[in-house]
Amino acid sequence: MLRVQSVAQELERRIVNGIYAAGERVPTEPQLAAEFSVSRTTVRGAVADLQARGLVSREQGRGTFVRSTGRVSVSMILETNLSVSEVIRASGREPGTTGLSVQRKLAPAAVLAALRLPEGSKCVVVRRTRTADGVPIADSVDHLAVVRGLPLTPAAYENSIYELLEATHNQPVSSGTARIEALAAPLASAKRLDVPEGTPILVLSQVHDLADGTPVMYSIVSLRSDVMNLYVHRGPTGGQPLHESTSSASSERDDAKVLTAAGRVAGQK
């Protein structure tokens, strides 16, 4: 396994540095095995790792090729409510939206609980994929609490939903609490993100609150972990350090507090 990881890391370095350009064919298994002095099984495992992360693709009868999507890299600091479009633009790339749909549906149990809605309530469900230079990086399903003035036309959701919610509610979205999970991409998300099914992705499940504390949106955002980098900004809270050497029991409680604080992260709209 160490040899597989070593070969995969070197191949990834070559892809990121442009030694293997987008669309270029990667050397064959025998060639790589000879170069790295490893077995073809080791090379096959390393290439499979790169394929699972969307860096290369295998074409039957032709070989393995570098995917153009593997060269896009976007970083986001999970600290404040930020628009994904703003983050993409700040990285020097052009943001875009594909696969946009807007429907009014009965809210599932998780959404009812998150938005504190009575049973039987409906919500506006917005599904869209965000792109950077045409490369899909984030697939989101947003559930918005239905209020007067909230539009149902897809065109209204092509840009920032934060701005739309602020105009609708006459106050900004001020905070969000998110749960971050590392999961294997299901088929539907994999297709939208243009990665193989089962590829490791990051999933953020987040509640968005207005300035007065009213929850107005529950989002599930799937991020391509090979092109989207997440960083959590941490600092002291209430004048206290994030961590102190304590007994085992109190240390576990402190860890839980830190995790809760880290969960209050950036919005993804």
C-alpha cells in the first residue's frame, strides 16, 4: 500500500505541475512499472486511486488520460458566509451554474426539523451545480422556507441565493451551522460532478439563519474533494484558548466544544 501511495503521489505531482498535460496520455503500466521499479499491480492501484479522485480517466483500448478537471483548484476558508461564486472568482476562475431546477415540494422530516416548520409544510427546492471555468466543483440541493415574494422561476436562482433571501426577508443571512462528512459519491451526485461513482467527496449539511435567528434554508452541498479545498479558521472564544491540557473527561468535553465551534462555517451560496 505504501508503494501504491508513493506512485500515486508522484503521478499526481506531475499532473498538477503540468508535466502530464490535460488530455495527455499517461505512460503505460509497463513503462511506469519499469520507471518506478514496482509491479504492474502497484501501478494499477496507483492509477485507480487517481481515477477515483477524478484526475485521470481510462479509455478502453486507448489508455489512461489526464482529465482537464484535475487541474482546477479552488480554496475556501470556512469562517464567514461567503458566496461560492465569489470564492471561485477570487481564485481567478469564472463561476457558472448548470443543471438548475426549482420546484415546490413537501419538506422531508430533516428539513422540517432544521427549519422548525410544522408537519405538512412545503419548501422551495433548488438543485444546481456550480462550476469553475466550466469544471463542476459543487452540487447543491437547497430547501428554502416558503414565504411571500419567494420566486419559483429558475432565473432567480442563477446567482447568489443569499442576496435573494436578503431581498425577500429584508434582512441578511447572518450565520450557518454545518456538518461536514466525507462520503462516497452516489450515482446522481457523481454524474453532476463528473466523477466516477464512489469517488470520495465532502458533503456539507447546513442550516442558514437570518440576522434575527430565523432559519430560512437547509442545504446539502456535495464538493469535489480533488478540486475544492476547505480550511477552517479557528481562534479563541470568549477570551479562552481553544485547548488546554486537562483530565481525560474534561478534554473530551472541550473537544466537543471545539468541534461545535468548527461546525459554524461558511455558507455555500
